[in-house]
Amino acid sequence: MKKFLFSILTIAALGLAACGGDHQHNHGDADSGEAKAHGASKEYTSAYICPMHCEGSGSDQAGICPVCEMDYVLQADHVKDGHNH
């Protein structure tokens, strides 16, 4: 019984540790094998961005995402509520 309880507590502690902390995401490009930092491309850095960060989206003018057809939002408004990459 003690081993079972110890195992459960260990799994719970590892799960909590894995969920906490501030970390960066890296997404690899399957075709080139190159990793790019999450948030470094125009989908994240343009003046107007797609809320879904669709590949190939982003513009310096208001408009509609060519991929998902959502309205672009101001990048400054998108990140001001703590949503950052």
C-alpha cells in the first residue's frame, strides 16, 4: 500500500512540475528540419494578425486572414491581455 501511495504522489508531483513555469515553444518546419521560435514570424509580428496565427497571415493593414477568413486584429490589442508568445 505504501508503494502504491508513493507512486501516485510521485506521478502527481511530476505532473504539476511539468505544467508550471515559463517556457518557450519551438516548432519545427517539417520540410526543412529547421526550428523557429514560436512568435518570431509575421503571423505574430505584423501590425494586424490573425487570432489563430495561420501560416502566411499577417499584414500591415486591416483585412481578413486568407487561410481561415477571420478578421485581422491589431497585434497590440491581441497581446495586451497577457496573450503573448
